[in-house]
Amino acid sequence: MEERTGRKPQLAKVSARKSPLTRLKRLARKADRSVRTVFRFVAVLAALFALAVYWSFGTFSPCGVLREAIRQRSDLVAIFPDGVIDFAFETQFGDMSAKRCFVVLFEGVTWPALSAGQASQQSMQQFAPRKGK
């Protein structure tokens, strides 16, 4: 036998047909919320990355980050002042600029610490006239 609960079966609700403009506005609001969420996520990631860089190197400057990365690789270089590290960088890579420091950082260039004699020899070789031209 069938049990009767006394409830009548419910019919599916039929929603009123919305205009295309109303549907478009609703989709635009949903898309706007999604874009804002993505922007917030990217902003939070950028802030966390900046915080990690500042925590590790103590600066946001790309050349400052490069100096600190060089200091962290070697105990001997850790005692050199910024001027000595900058001189060694300029003798090997040219003038220090933010763009050049970024390139060196992202290429992961490993360069040995040069003695003063080696650095002066390299700087003199750059200015020596080349034969055959």
C-alpha cells in the first residue's frame, strides 16, 4: 500500500521571462565581480612578493638586491662596502642601472670575486685599441 503524507506534489516554479537587457546587466555585474576578485588576488600576490624581497634583502632597489645577493653568496664579500661591489659590477657589466641589474639578477650570472689587479686589467682591456679595424 502507498503511504499518504497529505502533501500535494509541488509543480516546478516557472520564472517570469526576463528581458535580454536585464540578463546582460546581471552578467556584467558578475563579470565585474570576477575581474575585481582577480585584481585583488594579483595585488595580494604582488604585495607578498614585495614583502619577501624586502625581508630577504632589505631594499626594493634592483641594484641593492643584487649587492645583497652577492654578499649572501660569500663571507669575504660581506665585509666589502657598496663602492667596491659596485666597482666590480661596473668592470664586468658596465654602468649600473636598474635595467642592467634586473638582467643580471634574472640571468643568474655567477661571477667570481676579482682581485684589484684583475679588475684593473679588465678595465684597461676595455679601453685598449683593437687591431684590424
